[in-house]
Amino acid sequence: MNRSVRVRFWVEATLATMTGVLFVVTVVSREWIEAIFGVDPDGSDGSLEVAVLAILLVATGAFSVFARAEWRRTEPDRLG
């Protein structure tokens, strides 16, 4: 069964994957933010990481729901 999905599906699926991976990376190693940007904005108390985790979790869920809705909106190709 083949589907003709729009580019929108691929963008949403890619964003869901990227935010999901960043969520897992942040859970495993919370210091990656300081390592990449070279600053410690929360003074090592971890509040920035918790906020980033919450934002990434919400973003991953939202992008996943959007991609699923886009996937379900398309009909399978009858020729495939």
C-alpha cells in the first residue's frame, strides 16, 4: 500500500524525530546545552534543562499528532 503524502507530513515527521532525539539526549546528558553554547544560564541548578525537557516533550507530541493527522488525511494509492 503506497500513499501520496504531502511535504507537510515529511516536515512534521522530521521535526517530531528531531525533537524526540533531543529529548532523549537531554535526559541522558543534561550538560550538552552548556557544552555546545559554552554558557551556564541557570547557574548549574538544572532549571534550564527541565524547561528544555518540557518544551521538547510538548513539541515532540504535537509534531507527532500533526504528522499522524496528515498521514491519515491521505488516501492509499489504488494503483499501488
